[in-house]
Amino acid sequence: MTSTVDPISLPQRAASNDTEIDREALANLLVEIARNVDPDYRARLDSVPTADPRMETLRQLLVGREISELSRVTHLLDEPEQLAAAVGGVLPGAAARAPHAQLGEALAPAVERAVQRSIQRSPRTLTDILYPVFLPAIRKSIGEKIDQTFQSLNETLRHIFTWHGLKWRFEAWRTGASFSEVVLKHSLVYRVEHVFLINRNSGLLITHVAADNATSEDPQLISSMLSAIQDFVKDSFNEKEQSGLDTIRFGELRLWSEVGPFATLVAVIRGNPPEELHEIVRDVLFRIHDEYSQALEQFDGDSSQLAGIETQLHSCVELKQEDSSQGFPWLVVAAVLLVLIPAGVWFFLSWQSGQRWQAYVSRLSTQPGIIVAEQKMRDGQFYISGLRDPLAADPQSLLSGTQVDPGRVHSHWQFYQSLDPEFVLKRLTASLTPPKSVRLSIVEDRIVAEGEAPDTWIDRARAAARQLSAGGPVFDISRVRDVSPEARAAEHWQTYVSRLEAQPGIIVAQQRASGGHFYISGLRDPQAADPQALLSGTGVDPARVHSQWQFYQSLDPKFVLKRLVASLAPPKSVRLTIIQDRIVAMGEAPAAWINRARVASQQLSADGLSLDISELSELTPQELTHLRDAIQAVDIFFNSGKAVPGPAQLPVLDKLANQLKELAKDAREAGVTAQFMLTGHSDATGRETANVSISAARAETVRALLKKRGVDPELLLVRGAGTFEPAETEDSRTGSSANRRVSVTVTFH
């Protein structure tokens, strides 16, 4: 069966502020719902029944929860205590969401009445609340007043007895102001160059205003720096949150900081500001908080809502005070000038005249040949006296260009001969009249004569030089050559003598010239150059030379080397050379020749020379070399901790003894002496001192056993090497046993 159900139509009703339920509308709604649910029931009912259980059930299902909530709210409104508790739970959230202006207007009367009643009941409570807030401000204000008083007192005391102090006292008397006010007006010169407004919580720069021609770095960077300094001081000294750094000073700049509820105002001041400036800066900060309190509290970096703050801050950067010192009255200045100008002109003319005179005296003092002994000015006249060389400049002519009136100058000069080289040179030239071949000149305050001249002129110059040496400059005539025949012959002879003295193997003991003949004697090595042959090219006549040379052996290395080669006759395998004044023998030679060279070396060392034969190696016959290698390959081994070889080593000792005796015999036949070094060794077991001792004992034991077998004990040398010369490393399998041995080393002499 099908049925048609009409759609539900909700009753339209005008909005109303009434919160009660419209029961009639609700009943109609329920009936309409029932008709749509059961169409048959709809046909039987023409109106709302007075009571129907199904309708009640449907109502509970649909609006039972709302009816229960309405009952609870009605009960809550009827109970004041429960209503107060409920309102208290939602009031903070409602106040937070309410507009500030409306909330303030609503709460202001109630808060005012509550505060008034609280003060009337208990004034101390409000005092305790406001004490932490007002006490720092009062303390800061009192401190600023005290600083202002001391600042005024200091400036007053500093200028009280100065010229500025007298001038400012006159100004205070003329204007009626106090003397301290006038002093501060002129002495406290300052200028506000920058003003920073910084958010107190985040440290962000709100705005920055700078005065004209003021220079600085990035304002945002400076703001961050100031905030960091404030935080550092608070953290370092555990200061309270409301405390802050009031003043920072570096050089001529001061930073004054004023802290507000939401922002801090920092003023950068150049100069010496008065303490009253704190009040001006603080008033600007209060006005900014009064006008922009909400915007400052909500500031997050966007300063678009704070556009008018810069106008307030401009009033701070316009604060400055320049030195407004006033000059004296013009009448006073004119009177002073009338008195000072004539005196100044007179003093200036006197000073100018004195300066000109001193310039003239300085010019005279720098002139060679003039000594100023005394000079003075008196009654407009100038007096000067001293010594003057006739060759010096004319003092009267030196007055030209000095603007000194010659008629006012009175001079008195006494004659003297100056020792200045220029004047001495002039007098020598005039007295000696040197020939054209001689030139006189001044070299480093010495008078030097150069060239050729006859011996008569040289004698006159030598006499003049002796006279000058008493206090004058040196007259050097060593560069003048005598051009007489006798002088030339003597010069040639000295050249020959110098050549002889430079020759190795020749020692000049005595030489002289007499009657046109030359005599020389000394010592000469036979291998030195021929003195007669050295006369060639010297210009000395050999017939006029008489020489006497005695034989001697020179210690010059070249001559010693020649004599060694001649006496020792070294074999072709030996080379003798001179190295740094030493004779060195290098190569190979038989032992007999090496012994002869060693004897020659000892003889030379007594004379201070050195024959080095350390680089010579002995030329050993082939059969000796073969037998030596066989002996040096033999080792006598020992058991651990034993100084006597075991029975197994006795055949080795017998064979070694026969080899040693054979090598000693062959060496004697070859003209050399064989010598055998027995070196004892030990392993690394035990202490080192014990190892050295046992190694030496082993060498002595082998020496005794070889002696018993017929080896000459004079040819046997012993030593203990301990563990210092191991045959094999100790960590090898046979290292310890191989190192407990006695080795043999053969040398030939």
C-alpha cells in the first residue's frame, strides 16, 4: 500500500529575545510530525488531542535533553551561590574576549568604588602594593636631584676664580639669575644626536630619530646591542626586572636610558648635559605611552600603527645647548684697544728691530773667520765686538739686506788667524807657491797635496806641515812624489825590496842605500826565487846592488811538500797535496813507507806544520789478506752464563791458534806486524753490567787458551763488548746462542 506524505513545514516565527518555549508552536510541530509518520492517524484527528502517550514519548525523544538543560539553568538562576560560582568560571574568558574600551567603561566605576573602600578600610594594604613600584622611581628622582646639585656645585667651584667666572658673575648681576644657573648655562654644552625607542619585551627597534649631521651605524644593530647590554647587566648582577642601566658613557658620548611599561627610550647625547634633561626625556616617554599604550603593548615589529611617534621623538633630538658666551661691551673693548694699540706698536717695532739685529748677528756667527764675542742693544744703538781673520768677509757688507741702519751699528774687531781649512789653504798657497804639478785641496777637513815636486819644495812643505800640526788642520804631503834622480832611484829600490818581501822562502833582514849603492841581506830557501832575477823590470842597476843571503829551510807548505817528496819518495799509489796549509797523504802504501811518513809527520809537528796520513790505507800482501779473512770468520761460542768454552770448541781453538801463528810469521816476513783483537760478546739475558763483565772474561779466557797453544801474548788484545755488538737479533731462534761468542779482528802495523 502506498501513501503520500506531505513534507514537514516548520512554523515561521519572528525572532524574539524571549528565551521561554512557545508551547503552542511546539505542539503544532509535534502534530505535524505525527501526521507525516502515520497517515491513517492523520485522517482520524482534526485537532490536537488533549493527551496522547505517544506524543509525550516523541517529545522526550526530540527535546528531552533541552528540557533538562532548561530546568538546570532555571534552578541555577534560583540559587545565588551556584550562580556566582558559574559566572566566576566564565568571567575571565568573557573579559579577555570583550573589547578593551567597553570593558574599561563597564569596570571603571566598580573598580574605583572598590579601591576607594579598600583605602578607607586599610590604607597600608595599598601602600604595600605600590611600594615596589614607586620606591625605585622616588629613589631615582632623588639621585638625579643630588647629581644635579653636585653638578652645579662642581661647575661653580671650577669657574669661581677664573676669568670666565668673573664675566659670568657680571652676567648674573645683570640678568638677575643665580651664579650657578649662569655657570651651567655656559659650561654644560650638549647636543642630543640620536633617540632610539626600543620594545621592552622583545628588544626590537620601534623607531629611531637622528639629528642633522649626526653619524651612526645601523640603528637596528645599535638597538640590539643596547638590549643585549641591558640583559647582560641584569643577568650578571641579578637585578630585578624593573631595574635597568641608566647611563653609559664613552668619550664625549653619553647614553641615557628611560624605561617605560612597554618601551625603553635611549638618548645619545654628545657633550656635558644637565641633569634636568632626564625629566624632559622622561616626559616624552610618558606622553608616548599615554597616546600609544595599546599599540606599544601589541608591537610585533610592525610600526604602521605608531606613525606619529617620530614627531614626539623629534622634540628630543632638537634639544641642545651651545656656548653662548658674550663678548665685552664695545665701549670697554674700544677703550682697551686705545691703550693697547700704541703700546703694541711700540713693542712690535722694538721686537722687529731686535729680530733684524739678531738675524745679522746670526749671519756673522756663521761666517768662517769671524768670532762674535759680545753684542748688545742700548738706546736704539747696536754694539758688537769680536775677532776677525783678514781673509774673512767684511762685516759691514753683510749688513746689506738685513734692514739694519748701518749708522746705528758700532763694531770693534781684533785681528786673528783662523784655523778654518779654507783660510789655511789660502795662506799655504800664498806662502808655498806650489808648482803647477802640485794641487792643494781640502779632503775631510785635511789639506792634501798631490802631484810631483822637487825635493826643495817638498822640504818647505814638510816644514809648513809641522807648524800646522800644533792646532790647525793636517797638511798631508804623502801624495807628492820627489822628482829628483836620487828620489827616483830610492823609489825603484823600495819597489824591488817590496817584491822580495812578497816572495815565499825569502826573508829580508836588513836593507839600506848609501853612496848610490844598495845593500840587502837576509835568509833564503834554496827552492825560493832567485833575487837577482827579480831585479828585472824594477829600474835598479844590478851592478849597484850588494846582497848577502843565508841558507834556511822555509816552513811554507809548498817548500815543505817539495822536500817531503824528495826525502820520502812516495810510491805511485800515494798522492801528497796541500789542503788549507796542511799536507795530506792519500792512497795506499806499504807499512814500512807509512812508518817513515809517520816519523816525518812527528818531525814536522814540532815546527808547527802538519802531515796528515790518516787517509792512507796499508797495502797488505794478497796471502796475508786471505789468511786475515779466514781468521776473522772464526767465532768461539760459549754456553749461557759460562766464561769457559765447552769441549766442542777446543778443535776450533787449535785451528785458530795455528792460523794466528802462521799470519804473525808471514807478516814479519812482509815487513809488517800483525795484531789480534779478541772481542767478547754476550746475549741480552741478565743485567748489562754482568753481561759486559762476562764478555770480557770470555775474551781473557780465549787469550789464555791461545797463549797456551803457542800464540805470542804480546800480539793479543782483549775487550768486552757485552750486548752492544750482537751477531744476530735476540728475537731469532738462534740469536741468544750466536751472541755468546768471542770474535777476532786482525790489524797490520
